[in-house]
Amino acid sequence: MTHKPLRGLYAVTPEALSGGALYRAAEAACGGGAVVLQYRNKSTDAAQRRADADALRAITTVCGTLFVINDDIELARACSADGVHIGRDDGDPARARARLGKDALLGVSCYDDPALARAAAAAGADYIAFGSMYASGTKPQAPPASIARFAEVADLGLPRCAIGGITLARAPELIAAGADLLAVVSDLFDADDIAARARAYARLF
């Protein structure tokens, strides 16, 4: 489907945040200019995850931010999220597309593998993600990805997202290499002023 341009800060919520603290942080990130907010939580119980997702859906609607759920198609459908982001352990992208319908946003993690990106594009992905670009405290075991991957799949015509260890200082290098989206967890949500940090990222684009 046609979404607004996927270019800018892609905020990914920290696993440890839930409830009011999460909502305040998300409001700051979205208000500061994040173009996408992804809810990522694999440890909280189902009722809390649903409450979080509903609250974040309301916040992103007010801010005009796209709202994506990590790995959980049923939760995304339940809270009317804009879409889902899946990784290699979350099933086939074509099956996810079929379950989501043609209008939902589908993002696919491709790690360091251009072949995965091409398969994701063929399956109907709306954007593709490479990473970990740098050592990441959020996913310390994630293998490194080459910055060259963005240029290698430019012909696909899909927005390319960078994730993993991204900081404001490293961001310009990634954008210059062809990243359209910067997925940020710690450098955004650990900032003293989340909204100001989000604005600083937004200005890079």
C-alpha cells in the first residue's frame, strides 16, 4: 500500500519499559519526530502487552506516527497497528503478508544477507532491515552486518532500515551509505531528553 515516505527515525521501545513509563517515553519520541514506533516486548504477559499496544496505538495516531508491532501479527490486528516487523524465526514473509492483508506495513529483518532482502521484497515486504550495524547492548549476540548492504539492494526500490548500536554520531555514516530508516533503542530511550534526541535524529534527514 502507499504509506507516507518511510524515511527518518524508527523508534523501537525497550523491553524493560511498560505502562506509564513506556507511554511517556513513546509520546516524547513520536512528538520529537519519529516516523515509525515499534513496540517490542517478549517478556510481559499478554494482558499488559495488549494494554501497551492499545495505548501506543492512540499515541501514534495523535502524533501521525506509523505504529508497528514486533513479531506478533495477532496483536497487531487486535490493536489496529499499521503493521508488523518480523525476523527469521517469525515465519515466512509471504505468509505474514497473506495474514496481514495487502494494506498493512510489513518489515523484515535481513541481518547481513542481501538474498534475504530480495526474498522479502518478492514476498511483499514494505521495508527491509539490516543489522546489527554496530555492537549492540540490546542484542549483544547479534552478528555484525556490513554497511555495504544498503547499496547492494538499492535496486529493490524499498526503504532500507539500519539497526543495532546506532548513535547520533554514527547516524550520518549510515544515511550516507543508503539507510532510509534508523532503528534506535538505547540511544533514544536512554537519553535525558527523549524528544530532543528524536529531533536531533530527525534533523539528519
